[in-house]
Amino acid sequence: MICLSLTAETFEENLGIIARYRQYIDLLELRADFLGTSACSHLERFPSLTDLPVILTVRRKQDGGAFSGTEADRLRLIAKGLVGGYAYVDLESDLGENQAERIASGKGTRIIRSFHDTRGVPADIPSLLRTLPRTKREIPKAALMCSGSTDLERILHAYAACNDMGKILLGMGDAGFPTRVLTGRLGSLMTYTSAPGTRAAPGHIDPETLSTRYRYRTITGSTRIYGIIGNPVMHTRSPLIHNAGFASLGIDAVYIPFQTDDLEAFFRIADMLPIVGCSVTIPHKEAVLPFLAKQAPDVNAVGACNTMLKTHTGWEGYNTDVQGFLEPLLLRTGTERLARMKATVIGAGGAARAAIYALRSFGVQVLIVNRTREKAEELAKQFGCASAPLSGAYAGIISEFNDIIIQTTSCGMTGHHEENPISEYRFRGTEIAYDIVYSPPVTPFLAQARKAGCMTIGGEEMLTAQGKRQFRLFTGKDLTQEP
Ligand code: ATR
């Protein structure tokens, strides 16, 4: 079930949010700790304003809520609300016997007996879940802050250990996000969502995104699970590409971001769920290599892997960045013209390696320009290129390798302050300027090139091209519909 948590100040605003998401939700949680005083004075009326079952919750600050009054005031407010006949009430595990519970029992309201840890994951989650309910009718709920892969792993073990009991178990925070998508599969009675921009709990997404992008209603025990590992990873557009592909081709699969800070823990998680295929992004593209049973030639040559497939002999690694990088370029140049061109690659990190390897495989003469001179020299030696530091007279040297100029550093990326890393170079207008940064779509580097009349390629094209190849590796099918 998908529960929509309501955190507006008035009933009217909350009813507006319900109307917006009505088709995606099964029940509501009225978070009365966010309501204004006037709405609180009519708390008992809310269940009659909607046809959906409602959970009444007045969350304390210590549990991540907004109620700042005394405990006696909070219990009085809950008791007053329950007179209106809520379907459920959320009562914390440390509460003693109180008037609210007596009213709940008289009205047939089911108690969700909740435990929150906003700082971490307790040692023994199964024992916690088993001791939470005080009667057979009570539903135990644990919402635990997941700050990394090992926290998620422990929560997944707890689902398995408690698969004989009805419960609500959720990992909060970005690392806990997979639990919010896989609740049905893992065995949690419901998942919580909220409207964008509200403050219900860390890690919530809205019910429409959960249903449409993450295919919540279609996930069953046989759905194939794919993922992306990175840190951070929640901003990535890959779930959009792959989930849209699964939906349009009728493939029973889901693609979920796994914020990963511990690769060993991730691979244990992957075995547990199980995950059958995975994209790999920063900072793990090189670090996953020791976990691979087999590597495609591109992975070997670049020293980085962005796609993994689980086979009966272990994980196989692929690199779709190489072909993904080449595709938009070849579209503009064709293979023969590309082979005769000279190119400058700015940067000497993992992304630069894939670009340099791709260009050299076509015989392109390459100059590597990097802030740290030694890194440029090392790559130049390995791939047979020229190199120069990003200081001094670099503009003149670039002029000798300027059919194509490729920007691979994080300069110009949304959230980064650095601008065009080669601002001293004057574009002639004949260069192809290629930035692998995709957000924003036009970086300062591309803007300067465009102004001079250059043909430009934005990072979005590479992202889509590598994603298509990844999708083919995952499913054996072509991605027909772009998101
Ligand atoms: P990725 O795998 O995304 O390529 P990386 O391996 O960390 O990431 O490499 C980042 C590249 O961007 C490096 O070449 C880095 O230059 P240094 O080798 O000198 O560190 C480059 N880079 C990052 N920030 C930069 C900046 N502000 N100006 C110039 N180059 C920058």
C-alpha cells in the first residue's frame, strides 16, 4: 500500500494534495504535528472529509516530527482526534497506557506501534519488531535512518528474519531509498510518500514518481531488480531511462538507485535481493574492478567499469561509456573524417580515460590538458598522446589539436563554481566542442564555443547513448522510447 503523508497547515491544503495524488494512493497519514491551531481544534473531523483510511500521527521532534508542546498536550490532541474514528493511530513504543489508547480501542482504530531512530539502525531489528506490538491487532513499525550500505544490509536481513509477521519497516535517508520502493517485495505493509517540498521524512518521494517511475504497483516476487551504485546517486537520470524502457517494452523489472559507501556490503545486498544488473557511477567505476569475475576488453583498456551483469559465474563488467562517448561524435564526423582529426581532451580523470581510449581506437591524435601536469603525462604515455598542463601557454598548444575539444572535468557542472577551464583559449568557430557534463545542458565551455560559431555536443547525448547500450546489455532489447 502507498500511504501519502500530509504535512500542510490546513485541511484545505491537505485535501488539495490528496486530490492531486488520489489515483496513486491507498491511505493517508495526517501529520497533525504540522497542522495549524485552527485545524487542530477540529482534528476529529478529518476522516469524514475523505473516503480513504487515515492514520492519525502527531510526531514528536525527537522522532523527526514538528510537535513542540508537552507530552500531555500531544496525547490530549491525539485522544480528541480519535473520537472522529480514524482507521489507524501511530503511537510510539515508549508510551505508557493512556487515554488515546482507550479511545482507539473503543472506536476500532488500529494502533501502529512505532519506533523511530533518526540517527542510525539499532543492533537487533528483528527483536525490536517482535517486541513492539502489545496486542495481536497492533502493527509494529520501525523507521530507521540508513546512513550507508551496511545499514541497508542490516534492514534487509531484518525483513528476511521477520517474514512471518505483518510489519512496517523502512530505511530513511538516501541509502534507505530501496526499502521505500521494494516494500511489497520485502514484506512491509506500506510505504510512505509525500508531496514534493514537504518535510514529512528524509527519503520520501511523491506517490506519482513511486508509481510511475519506480513501477511500485508492478513489483512482485519475480520482478528483476536492476540498480545504479554511486555516492551520491539520487540525482542521477538513469532510473528515468531504464524504468521507462522496461515499461514501454513490458519487461517485468525495476531500476533503483543504491547510494553506496561500501562495495563489499553492496555486493552482499546484491546477492540478497538479488540484483541482476547494475550501472556504476562516481566514485566506484574503478573500485568495482576487483569484484568482477570477467571484464570486457573496454573495461581492461580504460581501467573503469560502468555496467555489471550477474551471471552464474559471478559479475561481468562492461564499459558503455566508450561507445556512448563516440556515438554523438561519429554522428557529426563519420568514421573516416574522425580518424584524420586532432583532438584536445581537458582533464585526466576516469571520464577522460574513456574519451582518450575511444579517440585513440580511431587513430585520432590527442592532446591531454590537465590541471595536474603529472596525471596528463602519465595518461599521454599510456595512450600515445601529447600533454600539457592547464597553466601557462596552453591556449597556443590547443590550437594545434583543435578539430575537437572535449571537456571532461567537473568545471561548469551545476553546483560547482568553476567556469570554463580553458577560458583563455579563443575558439575559431571550426572546432567541435564536446562537454560530457550534462547538467546544465549548456555549460560555460559550450556557451563560449557556441558564441564563436562552433558545433557543440552536450553531455546529455553521451548519457543517453551509454544508457541505451547498458539497456541492451541488461535486457537484450533496444530501448525504443526515450524518457
Ligand atoms: P572523473 O572520473 O569524473 O573524470 P576524476 O577522476 O576525479 O573524475 O577526475 C576529475 C578531473 O577533473 C581531473 O582531471 C581533475 O584535475 P586534476 O587531475 O588536476 O585533479 C579535473 N578537475 C577537477 N576540478 C577542476 C578544476 N577546478 N579545474 C581544472 N580541472 C579540474
